[in-house]
Amino acid sequence: MIYVANISTPANTAKAAMLRTRIVVTKGLVYKVEFYFPAGSAGLMGVAVFDGLYQVWPSSVGEFFLGENQIIPFEDMYLVESAPFEFVCYTYNLDDTYAHAVSVRIGLVSKDVFLARFLPTRGKEDLEALMRKMIADKVERAQRQKARLPATPFEWMLKTEVVT
């Protein structure tokens, strides 16, 4: 399944007052992500994607993807295993005249589909061990990121909340 959010952010949307857009997904494994910036934004619009309070893309805390007439595609393996099954996109637009857009695309499959399609030669036990390791790594990364938040120069990150 491919989930898409086409986000238009008004002119003069500061980082301190970012637009929040929810992408509701299902339980499963993210295998591909794309960000498309149409022509015109000139790097004045940024987007970051969160899973709760954890910044997922880009992985650098407090950073944003920027673009100008380009697609930023990459493969990933990010497990979505607990409710709410959603990502929250934060966008800003420093342009003082025009609204700008970004298209966020997230490819996600169930664990069973992933196992059958992407790792067909691995044994079931190996795959289950891999999934347990991915979960443990995700928890560890979230703890490290949470520990760094109080020291962040990005005040908006301290105010993030899950949008319902």
C-alpha cells in the first residue's frame, strides 16, 4: 500500500507555528518513502515526519527535508506496530508571497507480505529474530532522541504532540 499526503503550506508559516498533517496508515513495515517538492519552493519550505514524538524522516533531530523541483526517494525499514497508526508531517514555509507544496508518499506492507516478498530465502525464525531486533533498535533510538530533546535549539520540538 502507498499512503500519500499532498500538503500545501501557506506563505509565512514559521517554524514556530508549523502546519501539522496526519497520514493515517495501517500496522506494518515501511519499505519506501518519497518526498516530492514541485518547482517554485526554492528551498523555503521544509517537511519532517514524526511517529508520535519520535522524528522518523529525516533522522537528524530538528532537521527538515527541503527541495526544489525534485523527488527525494529512499528505501527504509521502519516498523509501525502500535496505535495510533499514523505519521504526523510538520511543514513550514518561509516564503513571504506564495504557498508551497510537498507530496509525502509512504510505502507500507504487512509483516507477512514483507517476509514473503522481500526476504523469501530467509527462515521464519531468522525473520522473527530480525523483527524483534528492529523493535529493540526503534525503542533504543527513541530513548536516545528523547534524551537529546531538552538540549535541542529547536523549541518547537519540545511542544510536539500527537495530533488526534
